[in-house]
Amino acid sequence: MTAEEKRVVLDAADLHSSLRDPLLDSMNFLNEIVNRYPRAISFAPGRPYLGLFEPSELDRYVGRYTAHLRDDLGFSKEQVHNNLVQYGRTNGHIGHLIARTLANDEDMHVPAESIVVTVGCQEAMILVLRALFASPDDVLLVADPCYVGIGGAARVLDVTMRAVPESEDGLTVASVTAAVAAVRAEGRRPRALYLVPDFANPSGHSLAPDVRESLLELAERENLLIIEDNPYGFFVRQGTARPTMKSMDAGGRVIYLGSFAKTCFPGARLGYVVADQLVAVPDGERVLLADEISKIKSMVTVNTPSLSQAVIGGMLLEHDCRLREANAPSAAFYRDNMNLMLDSLRKSFPADGGTRWNSPDGGFFVVMELPFPADQRALAVSAADFGVLWTPMREFYLDGGGDRAIRLSCSALAPEQIVDGVERLRDFVAAYART
Amino acid sequence: MTAEEKRVVLDAADLHSSLRDPLLDSMNFLNEIVNRYPRAISFAPGRPYLGLFEPSELDRYVGRYTAHLRDDLGFSKEQVHNNLVQYGRTNGHIGHLIARTLANDEDMHVPAESIVVTVGCQEAMILVLRALFASPDDVLLVADPCYVGIGGAARVLDVTMRAVPESEDGLTVASVTAAVAAVRAEGRRPRALYLVPDFANPSGHSLAPDVRESLLELAERENLLIIEDNPYGFFVRQGTARPTMKSMDAGGRVIYLGSFAKTCFPGARLGYVVADQLVAVPDGERVLLADEISKIKSMVTVNTPSLSQAVIGGMLLEHDCRLREANAPSAAFYRDNMNLMLDSLRKSFPADGGTRWNSPDGGFFVVMELPFPADQRALAVSAADFGVLWTPMREFYLDGGGDRAIRLSCSALAPEQIVDGVERLRDFVAAYART
């Protein structure tokens, strides 16, 4: 035998079953497709626009944060050093700054101790699912189509999911009620509902305030928890911002997930969970759900890099813990981009051409129906021959669907790229429809 | 009902069962006990000494890294910016620098593509366990006593574990062979063995080169994988460094876990996996295990903060990818510290006083037997009345044991604290033995 032949070859069938689920390819697909076609104009990734952040300012933010530790919190020189370079508290150092920001921006008043700082919102999902789901009979309800990160996290942890189909206007109380009843009829327990109430990824839908209210009542009635994920809330295109479900949540049913990837900068990978629910533990005590989540986190990443926390902490301080105001220029950029994309679509695609698209109130995403299946083959032609990328909507469906739809994101593009990209898309659709 | 009474209280019995396992309290216990007794001298946490890193150098390391991207890799200004601030490749940006470092330091030659950069070594454990363990019948063998991070990760993922008792000299081939046979007799599959061959946490034991060789042969014979974790390998106290099992691994049985927490700085939370095994996937192709692990990572943290990678990348470049040499001053510091602790123990504890301790060849940890149970009550008295902290060894046993033993770490202390701390320990042991 040669040296190569001596080496073990593992069998994919012996690895965890999630690895054979297409869901787990989605994130890498979305993150890496851009690298495969570097010259294409990409409506694929929901990345923030690079013009909004300057890496040369990193040092200043760290300085701003350490000054806060020293001057506002009375840290000694050694404690400051410790806070920056050493292993830190599992749930993070900047919960108090995040709590202040949530109070200012969202009128959401939660104790700093209920906040778990995480490595991006993705870790928040893994931690919350792991804490809440105890058996295969506990079911996670998710809007269908849905963000791939929650589905993938559930698959990695063997959490049972049930798709709740979105209507043309997004999730409805009736469809959630029906899903809850179906889960109970199977003898299972509907444990939590995951949703993005503002400018959902991928559909762009938002929930009206009365739908939010009704879903909170339903959660109360059905003993359901709600996992509210809010990465895009600041980026309103038309109308005004709606209240988060967490800020309306008198019953304590909402676990809130946040992210600084879009509002500060993605390279810090900083997210958080607000888990202010009480848990009755065996010795009769009551502890915060955040403290239970902390135990899981200690075994997933131990703690979030202190460096990332220092940078984001410095940015929050710089903006006096008012991120919505600080993001006004970003919100304007994304609003102008989406308006330009919708305008360009209207100019390029005739009303009777077999295409249509929605007009979300904000966020990063527009969904467009094509007159043919929007599959990997179509994407390959679009990328290679027309130099334009998009995401097949079928990637986002648990139970199938969206076969002719694509997701268009304009968040990472300059205006001239949007105009050019939509023209390329027009040419691709016209040519491919004829094949 | 008052507003407070209206709020849901969750029942701990409905949460994931790992949360009721004492294992999951261990990491927080170890990380936070220091905060509870800020004036005590602490032999508890295995933290690196703070004197070895200067936060004011952060900016210089980032600069060194970006110069490398620009000058050595030919990145454009936009690509450099992208690399620092944007979402990045799931498996990381600095695999090539880590591969170079492993070749220089460990004579370990692996392709950069087989390296997954992780948020600390803890994420590496979660990812590897999730990829490899497909069913409750797949069993993870762990040395007993063992690092709490691997046990906790296994519990979080519902991975079945079996303890392999360590002898006075550490893990033996006979005990692993017996454990493999016992697992098979239960109709289960021994899937992987986790070990720290150099200066193990908590026992301080190291495996002799012939034991490493025999364990590799056993892995081959029994179709077992070996998860080698090597956080302390540079820190030799006496004798010379032993070869890593990965560098001896002709059969490709070893998955190697590394960390920059002790050798660069912990605040970056940077670790990695070397997973150069091939996996036969259903379509007949063969892919790297690192690519399979990447899919899991995309659903756990998406990617490792680019900021942390830039800092550690800059440090690796600064030291010409030779971290062993760069760590010579740290190794000398830890060697002197452990020598001083062993000397102090000899001076303070009489040979017939019912105490004994081991003399590890390196690393951070010494294990000491006391003449009474080293439980939480004893620790509370030691901390409150004598101002000295240590870790009960029972924290590290899966199947019970170590009831009278404590782990002493001297890695984070200055010399005068070690002398003072051992005297406090002497006074505590003398007083507590009389109660």
C-alpha cells in the first residue's frame, strides 16, 4: 500500500445526518458564491454596504471603550487590561451598554443581566434552541420561507421543525394557530415560534402591529415562546418603524435576538440574546433564562472575543447608546438602494412579461417571480453568461416552494451597480425564457 | 394579577437536560470563582499570565497582517478592507499562516484547506463532535479525569461518553483497549478518543512517545479516531518536547485541536481544527473533513471574527510563523513558576502530613491529595478564611473520583503570590484537618 492508501477514508453515512441536508449548504453557498464569480454583480448576499465602516477607526473605538471602563466604571489599569486581553465573563462585558441602547432605540427595558453577548446572532440561535428544546417532541415553528440560519441551527441540534406557510402578506395568526393545532394533534409540543417581524429575510414581509399583538396573545394561550430576530429593524424604506414584539411583551413570552453586523460592523461578529424570562430550578430558586443560556455558551465558545466587545462597546458609547440615530445614513442608503432597484425593475421588466415582485417597506430583500424555474442551472447561466447573481428562493423553503422565485438583495451594491445589475437580469431572463 | 405575576415562569424540567448536569456549571465555576473572592490568591483558573501581552500592540498586529494581505498576497485596497470588516470565509482567512506555523513548530505538514479557524478551541470541540457523532450508539472515550470543556460539549450535543480511567502515569493502552471492548460488548461503536497528550488538564500527565505510537496502532486496529488537544505543548518544564500524535499519524487517524489562547492572547478567542481526513460523500466524490466541519460552523458562528484573525495573523507573521521560539519567555515563566510552586509545597508540607502531589513535566497544573474531602465546603472555608483558591478535582471526573484531590494552577500568578499562596494553603490544610 502507498502512504495515501494507508490513510483512513471516512464514510459520510457515519457523520451527523445534518451534513447531508441541503440546508447546511445554504449558508456557505450564500457566503461563497460571490467568490466563485468575482466579476458578476451580485444581488445574492445580504451583506451590509462596505462604505459604512472604516477599519482605521478600530483603535479609536477600543480607546473609547477603555476610557469608559476607567472613567465611568472606575476600573483600575489592571482591570482594564484584564477586560481586554483575558478570558472574560461568559455572558459578556457590554450587556449594560446594550441594555441602554435597547431602551433608547426600542423603548425596551430589560436588565443588563438578561443579555447574553454572542458570536453573531447565529450563536444566539444555537444557544437559545439548545436551552429550550429538550426532546424530539418539542417542535420549533418557523415561517416558510425562512432564514436558513435558524433551520440549519435546528438541524445541527436535531430540533424538530414545522413550517408555517407565509401568505402574500407574511405570517398570519390563522396559519400559526393551525400549525400549533397540527403539532398537538401529533402528540407533540409546540415550544417556540421563530420569526423576523420586520423586513423578513428572505420574503421582505413585515407584521402589522395588530398581528404582533394577536401572536403574543396566541403565545400566551398556547404556552408558546416567541423567538424574535431583528437584524433589519432600523432600515425603514416607507412608513414608520413598528414596535418590536419584545417591547409589547407583557407576558414575557419573547426571547429577543439582536445583531450588530448590519448596524455597526460585521467583522466583529457580535450579536446578543435578551432572555429575561425566569426559570424555576429544582432547588426552588428562580434564575434568569440568560443564566441557563450562559451554561450552554460556556461549552460552545466559552465567551465572546473581548476585542469584538471592546470595538462594539466603543461604537455604542460614541453614539451615546443611540444606534437608530447613528444608523440614519445607513437607513437612507438602503432606502435609496431599494427604491432604485424597484424603479429599475419597473423600467426593465414589462408588466405582461411573466415577472412580478414585491415592494417591502424596508430591509435588504425583494422577492421576484420569474417565468421559469429559478434553479441552480438557471443561476449558473445567469452568473457565467450574464454576470449577475441572485439567490434561488427554494433555498429558503423547508417544505418546498418558491421554485420560480429569486431573492434580490441590494444592500451591498453601489447605485450604478444596481442599475447595471437589473439590466443584466433583464437580458438573462429574456434569453433564458427562450431556451 | 400584578404585572410580575402575569409573566411566564419556565420550568427547568422543560429545558435541555444538559442544563441540570453539574458538568455545565464547571466552566462558569472555574471562570467566575475568581470574581467571587477578588482578594484571594487563586490557584484555580488555568489562565495565562497577564504580563505576557500588551493591548497597545493590537493595532500594530492588525497593521502587520494587512501589510501581508497587500504585499505578499497582492490584495487590492478593497479586498483588504473586505477581509477586515466584512463577513468572511466560513473556515477563516489565516489557515495558510497556521499551516506554516504547524510545519515550523511541530513538523506537522497539512494543507491550509484542512484547517478550520474557530472561536477558541471550545468551538472546535463542538464542531468536531457534531460532525463525527451521528447516533447515541456512537461513543466518545475520554480520559478520566478530563478537561470539562469536552465533557460539556458532549452533553450539550447529547453525545454518549465513556470514561477511561487514568493511571498514576496517565492514560494507558490497556485501559483504552478495555474501554473499547466494553463499548463494543454493549453493541455500541467506539467512535473517537479525546486526549491531551502533553501536560493534561487537570492531571498534568503526559504520554510517552511509545504510548502515543501504541494508541495510534490501536486506533487503526479498532477503527477509532483520535481527537488530540494541545494547548500546553510549548510549556515544557523538564525534559524535551515530545512529538504530537498528529505528526506521527501515518493512518490519518488524528484530528488535531489547537489554541492561541495560551500562546498569543486569550482575548482573541482563536482556536482551530486540523481535519485533513477524506470523507467519501454519496455522489462518489471525496471531500475534506474540514469542509464538512465548515457546514456545521456556518450554523454555529457563521465565521470567526475577522478582527481576531487579523490580530493573531499579525502575531504569527511578526514571529515568522515560529510560535515555539516566540513563546520561549512564556515557557521559562511557567517553568519557573511551577518549580517555585513545587519547592514551596516541599517546604510547607511535611512528608508525613497526609498530603502528596505530582511533579508534571510541564504545563499549568499540579494535582495534590489532601487528608480530607476537597469539597465545596472546604473550598468556601479556604477562600473566605484563608484567602486561597483551588479547584476540587472531583469537578473533572465523569464517573466520580478525586474526592480528596485539588488542582493547583500557577500559570496566572506572580512568583511572590505563589509563595504566599502555598503558605495560605498550608495554614488552611492544617486548620481544616483539625475540624
